[in-house]
Amino acid sequence: MTNRCVYIALMTDNNYVMPTEVLLKSMYENKKQETIYKIFILCDSLKNNNMVEKLREMTQENFYVETIKVDNPCKNFINNSNPLMTNTTFLKFEIASILKNYDKILYIDVDTIVLQDLLELYNIDLKNTYAGVVKDYHVSYFYDSENFIDINDYFNAGVLLLNTKKIREENLNKLMADYYVKNNTKLMFHDQSVMNKIFNNNITIISPKYNWINSYTDYSDKKLELFFGITNINSLKKDLCIIHYCKFKPWKYKNFKFSNLWLKYYLDLNYNIKNLNLKTCYLSSIYCLIRGRFKLRKLDDFIRKIRYYNYKKNNKITKL
């Protein structure tokens, strides 16, 4: 029985309960009946107990959902470099210590949907590495290579098959949290950059089908094939397991690849699409392509400074 179990960790907060429900819905609809999912949702800031119960009520046969309220050790940390980043992100560093009875955990960001059974992914042999990960094409291709001079395969931290036993044994949770606090103003991608630095290439590279970022369809197939070492990218696109809405969130924007697929699961939950107030993302998409093509990442720093100025001025985040 236990060899059919997949142990999964998610993180959520007050702003991400609904996307978490959508992810859970996609997981359940696409799992094999005999596969058992044990899902732990880590949260440190859910103010409404009804939200907690709503997530727990998604438990079904062979699909168990448990919410864990965590006292975030870094809850009072002030991220001066990017007020848009909540301190919930620190919980990613604590997964191994929170779920201390499990030697392997599949972590998934909640801005995703799952289209296949996850047992094959979960059973990947990590050997003695810290995690199974997917390389990040966007970061590796568009950003200056000198920022990652000591990292051979920079990975995206939205999907992580974690060797929690090894992480606990080497006390990496404290190393990651300390590194984030000390270097947050220098980190381009926050917790992701931290994990790349601390894991230090001791990783197992897995197929991009397990963390397919929605903006990848805008890029050249040949470049993607070369980067991921794949001979037929079109065949892989027909076999995607996890779609990661890393760029444009489908509960905010419409008219981009895979947005309708996310909306299918949203509607399956009996939500009303009118509640989303979706906007088009054509201009933002063009901006991202231009920024990446000409490597104008200094614009990101400028935008963050404007956001932080508005945050301090209005005591709230202003979306640009």
C-alpha cells in the first residue's frame, strides 16, 4: 500500500487559498484511483478558519488534505528589496523540519495545475542529492551568466522533489533562512536563488514536463530542445505533468497559453468567472519579451524601488 503513496507539501496564505483549491482540484481529477496522495498545506497567516476548513474539506478517498498552521520563525522579517514577497516563502526552507517523519517530500507551488498522476515523479531516485529539480530556461538564458557563475544548472524552485532526510541531517533549513536574511537585497529570485546557492549543484535534473512554465511556449523550440537536452519538444508538450503559471497568473490575466486550462478547474469548483475581473496581458507579455531579449534586468530593480516607495507611502502594495 505504502509504495503507492505520494507525500506532497504546499504553502498558502490569505491571498492564495483559491489558487490552492484549483491546484488540489486538478490533482484529484488527474490522479490514478489507486494512488494515494497525502497533502500537507503549510500556512502561517490564514486569518479565517473557514479558509482552513475549506481546504480540509477537499479530502476524498485516497486523497487526504491536512492543513498545518506553522509559527514562521521569520515572520517579523522585513524584506526591503521586495515588499511583494510575503514571509510565507520562508516556510519552503522549513519543509524538512516541519514534516520530520518523511524522508522524501514533493513540494509544489500553488500557482500550478497538475495534469497527470504524480507517482512516477515521486518515485524518481534522488540518490544522495538534495532534490530533483527542473532547470530554469528563462533565468539561465535571459539573465547575465556572471550572476550564477558557480551554478551549473540553475533550477526553478516551483516544483521540488526534496530529499528531506538529507536536508535535515545537514541542517540546511537554518543555512537557507540565514542566507536569505543576510543577502535578500542581492537576491534576484529570493527563495529560489537561496536554494540554488545552498544546494550548490548537488541536485538531480528531471524532465521539464514536471515544471513547465507557461511562458516557455513563447520561445524557440530549438533553443528549448538544446537547453533541456530533448530531441522532440512537441512530443513533450503533449505529455506535460505540471504547468507552472510563473509569469502571468490565470486568476488575474487572460488570453495566454494554458489560461483556459486553469479556468476549467476553477469553474469545476463552482466559482464564477465574473469574480476574477480578468485583464489582458498583451502589453505585459511584450514588455517581458523585450526585457529578456535585451537583458534589461535593471528595469526590475527600478520597478521594485517604485513598488517599495508606494508601499511605504500608502502602507499597501501598489500594482504597476
